[in-house]
Amino acid sequence: MFKGIIGLLAGAAALAQPAAAQAPEPVQIRAAVLRVDDPGLPPISRLDLPPEDLGFAGARLAIEDNDTTGRFMGQDFEAEEIAATPDTAASEMDRLLSEGVQFVVVMADDATTLALADQAGDRAMILNAMARGDALRGADCRYNTIHVAPSRAMLTDAMAQFLMWKNWPRWFLIHGSHPEDQALAEAWRRSAAKFGAQIVEEREYTDTGGARRTDSGHVQVQAQMPVFTQRAADHDVVLTADEADVFAAYLPYLTWEPRPVAGSSGLVPRSWHPAMEAWGGTQFQNRFERLANRPMREEDYQAWLALRLIGEAATRTGSGEPQALKEFILSPDFDVAGFKGQALTVRDWDHQMRQPILLTTGVLTTSVSPQDQYLHQTSQLDTLGVDRPETECQLPEVP
């Protein structure tokens, strides 16, 4: 009897082998990460020098995560990594489009991101993983673009909520002279009006060029910064708008009045921070550090999240068809986990990803916005950034 059972089992196994051998090939889902490197000046601090795999390391972790589920779904994910310059970005985009890549994670400044989105048109979905310009979500919005990176308005609103919770409504705003600094200063003005704060004084720190890092730099700064900030109107906090990375890092502990510094230095709003440990963040950080042998930066997180949108859509739809994935990502049924305590979704009016914003010092996450007292009729996350009634974005109802 036992011999008969064994024989039947052996026969069944033999019959199963050809079926396993004929298993269909996995569906390949292709994407690319196009990072456009700025050949400008190095950062003030050598600790902020960008690693060669900036963004790409986050993308690699996302592909690992996507494949973990994808291998059970008959799906295989890949993401080509491209380090371009402003001069080569358009030709690289042309190549990707000609090869049929329909998901491109773009890591570039505002103008380059907009140009690449227009170049792609309806041939690819652009996932903006770096540019923060509010105009990209407003008058210059594009249907084919999803903004995974938070906007300037989201970042300043997140800080504004915290400062109002602290009862620090009087702000001394110092902004740089570069266009991106001026744009960030405008976001601070908008946030002040939105949450009832008062900018008691503004000053511009003019970039006169010269050496950014010299042996005597700290001596000059120690003498200059107190003088630059003296005789300001009575204020609770110094806010800095310095996207060009010229002066803000020098301000903490060197202001004329003993006041906290926030914005581009001191307490900084970020999409991610390498010390974040809540909501499964510890395990997430550990996995990234094993892969990249360094802490995760904002750019890595944003590239990771951009590719996770694709993986989540493929899992939920069971499809590898790019058009089906695009439609689902933009649908009200889509959400994705981002280790921030709640599901992240895409706003239908400007394609900005809703997400909490971390308020961080050099080594810690101090708070996370939105703050509890700020409520919203649809989503509390919509208290950060430009809400539907305020938007200047005019997207078509259908692509």
C-alpha cells in the first residue's frame, strides 16, 4: 500500500515538473532615475558634500522592496541610473523615451524638471523627486508630473504650525539674494499670513562671492553675523531662506539677540532625516545603511518613494501595463506607506504627494507636522501647502 502511495506521489511530482518549467516569464516594469547634477559651488560644510550615489541608493532600495512582492506577482522591476548634466539631460530623456521607458524619476532643479516634463509629454510619467518650486504645482503644473518632493509651501507651513504651537509668532526673516532664496522667502510670507504670524522685519544677505570655506572663515563670520543681525525689531525666532547655501548655516549661536534659528538652518523642515525611528523607521534606516553604507538623505528617500509608487500600483492592480499603473496612481483609491505614520496619497488638483514633514535638528527629529490643532475637512495633510481652493494649477480632467 505504501509503495502504491509513493508511486502515486512520484508520478504527481513528475507531472508537475514540466508545468514548473513552463512558468511564464515575469512581466518587466521599467523605470529610470535621471539625476541632473549641478556643477555649482560646493556646500559650506564638507559634511554636506553629496555622495556619488545620492538618490540612486534610495532607488536601489526601492527596487529591492518592489521585487520582494513582485516575485510572487510575476513582476520584475528595474530602474536605470543616469547622472546627467544640464547640457545632457534632454538627450538622455530622448533616449529613454525612444527606448519606451514610461516612468522617469527626475532629480533636478525647477526649470530643468519643467523642461523635461514638457519634453516627455504623454510618453512618460515624470516623478519629481527634488524640485520644490510652488509654481511647478501651480501655474506651471503638468498633468504628466507627480511631485514626490514636498513643495516650499509644505515645508514652510510645517514649520509655521510648530512655531505657532510654541507661541513664537514674531519672525525676523533673513533671505538670500538668489532667485531660489527669494522664492523661499515668498513661501515664508505666505505661511505667516496663513497661520497668523507676523514677519516683524526682513533683511537680505547679499552673496558677494568669494571663498565659501577657508581657514579664516569662522573668524570673519563670528565678527560679521552679530553685526548683520543687530537692531532688529523685537522677534521670537530668526527664519532663514537660503536655498543657495550661502549664509544660513553660520547663524545659529551668532545672532545679536539670543534667539532660535529655523528654516534653512537650526530647526529645518525635511521630507526625511537619518535619525527618524518612529513608525518602522529604524528598520527602514538599517536596511538602507546596509545597502549604501551611509545614512539616508532626503534625496534618497524621495527617489525611494517615487519608485515605490510604481511598485505599489503594480501590486494593487496586478498589472505591469504602464497606462494602468499611471491611472491607478492618480486615482482616489491609491495610497502608499512611507514610514511616516499614515498612508501617503496624491492630490488630484496639482499631483502633489501628501506627506507629513519632519522638523529636524542636526541629530534629531524634534517634531512632525501637521500639528494636532490644525484640522481640515478632507485631510489634515492638506493643511500643508497649497489647498484646492487656493491652487493656480489647471489640470485637465483626462490626459
